[in-house]
Amino acid sequence: MVRMYGTNNLPDSADLCHEASGIALGETLGIGKGSVTVDDFSKADAIFIFGQNPGSNHPRMLKALQKAAAKGCKIVSINPLIEAGLMRFKNPQHLSGIIGKGSALSDLLLQVNINGDMALISAIIKIVFEIAESKPQVIDHKFIDNTTHGFIEFKNSILQLDLHELIVASGVEEKLIREAAEIFCNSKSVIACWAMGLTQHHDGVATIQQLVNLLLLGGHVGRAGAGVCPVRGHSNVQGDKTMGITENPPAYLLKNLSERFNFIAPTKPGIDTISVINGLNAGSMKILIALGGNLFDGITRYQKTALALQKAELTVHIATKLNHTHLYPGKISLILPCLARSEKDIQKSGEQLVTVENSMGIVHRSSGVLKPCSELLKSEVDIVANLASRLLPNGPIEWLNLIDNYALIRDLISEVIPGFVDFNQKIDSDGWFYLYNAVRDEQKFVTKTGKANFTVHQVSQRQLASDEYLLMTTRSHDQFNTTVSGMNDRYRGIKGGRMILFMNALDIKEHGFTDGELITIQNAKYPDMELSGLQIVSYDIPRKCLASYFPEANVLIPLDSIDPRSKTPTSKSIVVKLRHNS
Ligand SMILES: Nc1nc2c(c(=O)[nH]1)N[C@H]1C(S)=C(S)[C@@H](COP(=O)(O)OP(=O)(O)OC[C@H]3O[C@@H](n4cnc5c(=O)[nH]c(N)nc54)[C@H](O)[C@@H]3O)O[C@H]1N2
Ligand SMILES: Nc1nc2c(c(=O)[nH]1)N[C@H]1C(S)=C(S)[C@@H](COP(=O)(O)OP(=O)(O)OC[C@H]3O[C@@H](n4cnc5c(=O)[nH]c(N)nc54)[C@H](O)[C@@H]3O)O[C@H]1N2
Ligand SMILES: [Mo]
């Protein structure tokens, strides 16, 4: 509908989430997503987990990690916090939790400074080159010569770096970094996983590409037990990208759409999520249709966001529940409630199902089991098809027919999106299938050079004034993004509150604060962005680093603090100052 209407303005939550991964992997490996399956986890010799809290956010992944660990796979965690889920594993599905008598999961924990990953990865790479001087086999030269591009430039860029400076910037002891490099060199197959701890920084794309460089050194892509694994965000954010929900559509998608539906799909790139807010503010954007999401809480709870939303000529929210964004209506505003995925969706041809794609490349069916909370609720398909039939009544698509039977939509998908041949048959027979993945299945890299690309990056060191700190915002156990379901963060030992600021005991003392004190936190660049009443909790976190909860701390995140490559807000790197609550 949107492309036939004539625009690529289809940004999605990935812009706040894994966009950096998509760009980083697209340029280097030719696919904007991961290259491993669950099966690869049990074949890996080492798994490096950067900036991810699977105990709370990806509990099912812990099982795969536990199985791998039981087989002797080394697990290395890189995180400013010692996340309980990564240290001990019992069974997070059960109330007893994973703290207590579980088995240690991580073999090595590198307690990196916030945003110190670029320095850390670069240090590991430098040490791998050092080791290779006496053991050349730790670098896979055959793979590099045959399959990659840009190795010499990359190697030169690393040789120019000073190892000592990298170590200091990473915040990790040299001995531990050397251990990580040894594990890397001694492993035949390595997987690297990451989530928001790598993406939500000024250099998110660059850091992920440096990680790809490390993997390429050992030829760890496109073979069993090895590869890249950006661990998913929203339930189906991967699927929505594959279906073309993006402001930067690939050329094949536009070509296929144009040919199948006999129109000229727009080629001009659309705008990203942050630019939507800026565009509404400037008056260049007039209409916002949001299929889910909570922009106000998800981007920044800043007054500028609220004002921007209210400047819109029209806001339309298609949503399963009310949220703060709905409190800032445009001049005309519609809130259209829709069925949730947990609810039964019954149409003329009977009960409907949808499909989702996970981070391991599997497309599987999904259907609700609950009775809808009202007979009047429409499905998302129903609402969008009705909009489309009025907006594009003369088009080649019989929109309203699609509501009766979603299998008809899947038939159209199979004609337009690569990898979906016999979509309905596959879903009907097995309920799931692996999507073709050029890197995983054929070690093929569909990049500009036709090879896997090494890339060259700067390692910038952040200078903080004596009264400045670097703040990350993270999820607690009891929330799903902006929906908070409880006030506890059980694996971090927090009960009954979310207005929390995790801080190193030495910093608390040195700067004249006390554990348990309520303080005010302020953005160092924009003093009017501040939050009062956060309680200091003395915690095992590197010096000068702070952690607080998303979305409460989002008042501190300005719209212009983004990774220039991915346009992702730097919600894990905000320079702040603290003062006693007045
Ligand atoms: N239950 C539940 N599940 C979820 C979600 C949810 O809210 N609740 N959200 C879903 C979504 S949309 C997403 S994107 C994922 C998010 O999953 P995660 O990425 O695991 O979520 P975050 O809480 O943002 O935590 C990121 C981790 O990065 C670490 N970190 C912070 N800064 C740095 C850094 O500079 N370097 C490194 N190495 N680590 C750092 C934090 O300590 C934390 O452990 O989870 C998905 N699953
Ligand atoms: N400071 C800080 N900010 C962050 C992050 C962070 O780590 N720190 N993480 C970022 C990340 S990774 C993400 S993904 C974003 C998330 O940002 P958003 O995607 O904007 O936020 P959600 O809380 O996932 O959106 C939930 C709303 O979507 C609607 N909804 C839920 N399910 C459905 C459905 O099935 N259909 C429809 N139509 N609507 C539905 C409901 O109205 C619900 O209130 O936040 C980002 N913001
Ligand atoms: Mo996300």
C-alpha cells in the first residue's frame, strides 16, 4: 500500500534497535541479518556474547548456550554488568530462577567500559596478529585470499594502533583480553552474538564491523558452528524487514514489486524514525500512521517529541493497548484498536495464522489461542486492507479479498520475496522452514566486491570531565520494551522500584554521594534534560559508568545523539552529570 501510494517512508523499530547490525552486516557480508542456526550453537568451540542480557530478554537462548557449554564450548561474555543469566544457568522458566545452584555458564567475563567494545575488539585483533607471528595457522589465509577483500588495509590499520591505549580504553585487564584472544585462536569455530550493548552507540555500525573483521580473520563465517548472530529485538522485527518494511528497500524488492503489480515503485529512500520526529517538528511531515509502537517512550520522553507529534495534521495509531504516545494526538487523531497475536483471528475462510521470522533464520507459523476481548476488534490485516482499498481503489490488488484468507497474501509474498517459494505448502506441512541464507548456505557474499569485506575503523577514545559519567539505559526483568509489568529486576537484585541508578562504589564515595541516596541526573550537553529522584544503588559496574532503566531515563536522550551511520539513538552512551536532590 505504502509503495503504491508512492513513498518509501516505512521506518520501523529497528531504527532504535538493530539497524546498526543490518547496515554493518550488509556492507561486509552481504546479508543484513545473522548467519547461524540453533544447530550451530552445539557445533561451536567458542561463543562470544557482546552486550546482551539473555537471562531476561532471550531466556530460550540460554538453553542453546547451556547445551553448547556442556559440550565444552567456551563462552565469553563482554558486558559492563555481570548479568546473572550469563554467569549461572539453572532454568529461567522456573521460579527458582537462575541464581543459586546452577552451573557457571561463562568461562570468561570481560567487564568492559560502556562503549569500550571497539577498543576491546581491536585489542583482541592486535593480539591475534601477535600470536600469528609464531602460529600462522591461527589466521585463515586460504579463506582470506579466496573469499575476502581489503585484508591488507585492515591489517595496516590495526598495526598502527597502540595496544596499551586500547587496553586502557576498554577498561579490561590485559591478562583477560589475552585469555579471550587465546580462546579465539584455539577455537576451530566461533560464533559472535550481540544485542543492544553494541548497537546503541555513536559507533554502533563501526563496532559491529570490527567484530566481523575479527571473525573473518579466522574464517568464522558461512560454515558449521561459526558465524554472526545479532540477537533479535521485537518478536517479528526480522520478518518485517524481510517483507520490505524499511526506508531503504533493496533494488530487487522494488523491481519485483513493480513487475508483479504493474506499477513503478518509488526508488527515492524514505526517512528514518528519528527523522520522522524532526520532520513533524519542521512541518515537512504531516501524517503519522503507526502500526504498533510507542514513539514517545521508545525514542525520547522529551517535550520536543511530544510537540512534534502534536504538530501532525493526522496521527493514526493501530495498537493493541493504549500507551503514552497516544496522549499526544495530532490535529486529527485516530486510535484504532486491533487484535493481538495472542487472540484468535477468525475471518470468512476460518481461523487465520500469520508467520514470523526469528534470529536463527526460521520462518514459523503463529496463531492466537485466546478469545478476542471484543467481537468488534479488527485484525491488522483487516485495518490495513480497508485503508488500502480506499486509498488505492483502482489498483491491481483486490485488497478486501485478502482479509478473507491470509494464505492469499502468502501467495503474493511467494511471488515477490526471494526464499518464499511454496510458502503456504511449507507452513501447512511442517509449520516452519529455514529461509535461504547466502552466507550460511553457500558461503556466498553478495556485496559490492562480491567478497566478504574487511573494513577499516577509527578507535575514538571518549574524554569525560571529572564530574561527567557515561550512562547506559537497559531493560529490567519485568518489562517488554515500554510496557512495564512489574517493579522488580530479579537477577540484578532490585525490588519494588525502577527509578534506579547503578553506580560504582568508589565513584559514589569519591564524588560525595551515598548508597541509597536520591539524586538528580542531567544531560551534560543539554542541561534542561534532567531526571530527579533516581536512587543510587552501589553496583559492580566499571568506574565512570552508570546504568538506569529504559524508558524512565529516556528524558535524558536527545534526538541529535545518534550513530550517524544507522541513525540509532545512543541510548547506551549518554554523557551525564549528577547532583544531590535539592
Ligand atoms: N523480556 C523481554 N524480552 C525482550 C525485550 C524486553 O523488553 N523484555 N525487548 C526485546 C527487544 S526489542 C530487544 S532489542 C532485545 C534487547 O535485549 P538486550 O540487548 O539484552 O537488552 P538491554 O537491556 O537493552 O541490554 C543490553 C545489555 O547490554 C549491556 N551493555 C550496555 N552498554 C554496553 C556496552 O557499551 N558494551 C557492552 N558490551 N554491553 C553493554 C547491558 O549491561 C545489558 O546486559 O530484547 C528483546 N526481548
Ligand atoms: N533508552 C532506551 N530507549 C530504547 C531502548 C533502550 O534500550 N534504551 N531500546 C530501543 C529498542 S531496542 C526498541 S525495539 C524500541 C521499542 O520501541 P517501540 O516499538 O516503539 O515500543 P514498544 O514498547 O515495543 O511498543 C509497544 C506498543 O505497541 C503496541 N502493540 C503491541 N503489540 C502490538 C501488535 O501486535 N500490533 C499492533 N498494531 N500494536 C501492538 C501497543 O500499543 C504497545 O503499547 O525502544 C527503543 N528505545
Ligand atoms: Mo529492539
